[in-house]
Amino acid sequence: MKRFLLFTYAVIALVPLFYVLPVAATEPIQPLLAELTRPNALLFGTGKIPALDAADDHDMTEHGSSAPATKLFSLEELRKSSEEDSDLELPDVDLPISDIPLTLNSKVEYFLYYFQTRGKPSFSRWLSHSARYIPMMKEILRREGMPEDLVYVAMIESGFQMHARSWANAVGPWQFMPGTGRRYDLRIDQWIDERKDPVKATTAAALYLKELYALFKGDWYLATAGYNAGENKILRAISMYNTNDFWELSQGSYLKPETKQYVPKLLAAAIIAKDPARYGFGEIAYLTPIEYDTVTIPSRTNLDLAAKLSGTTYESIKELNPDLRHWCTPPNYPDYLLKIPKGSKLQFALEYAKIPEDQRFTERVLYSRYKVRRRETLKSVARRFGTSPTALAELNGLNLKSRIAGKSLLVPAKQSVDFNHEGRPVRSAKATNGSYAKYYTVKRGDTLSSLAKRFDVSAKLLSAWNKLKHTVALKPGRRIIIAKFTEKNGALTQAASKS
């Protein structure tokens, strides 16, 4: 009887636990299960944007219905299963036809979701602007032997905004940094910034991407990641992790989040832009494709004169020529090609020829702001900027005895154009013949043999290309040639790397 009573008390004590334990046991395990089942999910800050879960999961949690019978598995089985499905292949989703390789995994899926939710207003604007520039850009890419769908690099870089500028001072639709822009023959100075020219910038981007594609042995994911981070950064990541698979490189901590997200962002943008209605972008007000004629301008010419001669407005000329920074075509730029409204070329040419050269351009003074330092006076500031104290005082509403320390003054700007040297650079005969070189900036600890091994080229060739001696140490900061390419039929082929 005592044994029966003990058994009864034990049952009574344990019954409440059967109701409590399932709830208590499942809650702590949820974060772990989520992490195990989505090992490739991106971590985006506070997690305000939900992960892409199955619709059935939402039905269970949002409506508060009781969960169905749970399939049991060990953590080892779960890990093995998640590794096998880490790429999240979705066989029921048909990817659009593209001339760059498209794929679908958790990272791409994230941006597909983002562009349809929080990022939808921005992506709608991108699509609207894309119609204005994509036809022209695709034609240039095709002419340079590049995949036309690389045009979506410009989409995620700038949203096809010609005047886009990043925090790092990358400018234009293809977001060139000043050094990279000049490397590809883009003029950047006080008068003109060709990074904003959709034709010249797209041509430069095509050449850069062509080099990156050759450097990374035909891998577009690495090439576009290199476009974002710089080729040297990707080369170091490949050497560090001993893999040339972008998705594996993105698992490490060396690449910045921006670069890790760049390729999936590009793929998601391409997938949506090639079939926007399918992803909820069926009512976009697309801009009309840009159309224009070009006329050769032999000497500096006012843009308001060009507008008058072509029967349009100053604003229209500025919109067609976003690279021009001021009121006129640039100095020291013979035969500048000015874009004017389509159909006005003949009228412009006839009227322009009637105007004497000295009446085509009016000189104007450019101004900038200058923060006055301690102990500086009107006289010293005026001397610095090549003007008189009286003129400087009048310009800023001051008198000659005003204290100006710490003030921001309007001052005449110095011209940054060297009329003897600056302007359109002349290509060397070597470059004209279709020969290109890839450079690398030497870092501390680099040696001739280590660089030869890293870039799969013989030390003898590296020495010859850069006129080096094996006994001379490499100085950090020096730029050296690490690969040479020749252009044949529009494609870059790497020169012999062993000898």
C-alpha cells in the first residue's frame, strides 16, 4: 500500500512537468536551429529585415496554432543536412536567360527579398532610369566584347545616376575612383569629369572588367568583386584562403561586408531587372532612351551658345553632357565631342561656322570658399589667391579693417588646368597596338619570389618587365607589372607567364 501511494504522488508531481517541458525545451533551441538550418544567411545589423522563411513557417507562428508533430533528428544529422543544402537551390524558380552566370542561394535570395520590400522605392527608381541608359550601355559593352548584362553593375553602383558620388569620392554611373578613372583615359579636372559621361565611363568600365576577367581566369564573380574592392584585395583573399571560389572567400573575415554582398546584390538586381513584373515591379514609369547627335567643338564654346544654335535650352545641353562642370567646353581639349539634341546637327554646324572663334567663348571667374586661418589678414589672403584686398573685401561685404580669422570667405579659384600638359592624354604606341599591363602595389614583406608564386609568373619575367635585379629588395609602395595582356578580336589574352 505504501509503494502504491508513493507511485501515485510521483505521478501527480510529474504531470505538470509534461505540460511545461515541451515549451521550455523548444524555446532555447530555436536560435541554434535557425543558425544550423541557415548557415549562409547574411548578418545585416539589427536584423530588422526578416529572413526568407517558408510560408508554412509563418502560418504556424503568426496565427498561434499548435505545432504539428515534430520530426526528430540529432544535431549531427541537422548539420549534415544543412551542409548539403547550403546553396539553397530552388528548382521551382526559373532564372532568366543571361550572358553572365546567375545563381540562387541564401545571399541572393536575401537581396531578392530586400529589393521587393524595404529597397523597393530605390529599385523602382533604378528601373525607371535604366531605360534611359541601358540600350546605349549594352551597345558599348557588346562592341567591347563584354557580356551585355554587366550593365547591372552600373545599376547597383549608382542606379544610373550620372552625378552619383560615394563617401569615398567614387563618381558617376560606374563609380570610378579618380586614379582608376585616369588609368582608363578619363579626364578629371576643374573643367570636366568624364566619370560622369555615360559613353566614356561605360567604355572605361568595359576595359577594366575585361582586364579583371582575364586576371581572374574567366570568373565573373571574382571579376565583379574585384571591381568593387580592387583586384589586389581579391588576389590577397585568394592567397589567404587558398581558394578561387567567391562564395568560399565570402565566408571568411578578410573581405569587407560590402564586397561579400556585392555579387549577390548584382545577381539579384539582374534577376529582377530582366523580369520586373514577376517580382512586383509591373507599374514603372520608364524614362525614354537617351538620343543625341554629336558635334566636334574645335575650341572653347559657351554652352548657352551651343543651346541656342541647336534650338534647345542650356539645361538640356547640361543634361546631355553631365561631364561638363561649368558653362563651357573644357580648355586644352581639341575636337571635344559635344552632345546635342538628335536631329539638330546640321542646323548647329551651319550656324556655328558663321561665328568667329573669339566670339564663341566668354571668360568668367570661378570662385570657391576658403576658411581663414589664425593671424591671416585680407592682404595675405588676397595675395594667396592672386587678387587685391579691396576686391576681396568688396566681394565678401567687408571693409579693409575687418577681422577675418575663422571666417569662410568667397575667393577666386585657381585654375587647375595646366595648359601645357593637362588634357586628353596621348596613348603610347604600345597601348595603341593592343597591349595592356596589370599593376600591383608592393606591400611590406613582399619578395620577388613570393610575388612570382602568387601571380603565377616567373621571377625572371617579373624582373624583365620591371627592370629589377634579384638582389635588390622590393620597396613597399612601388607599383610593379605583374601581368601583361594582348588584345585579339576584342578579347584580352594573357602573355606568356613562364620563361
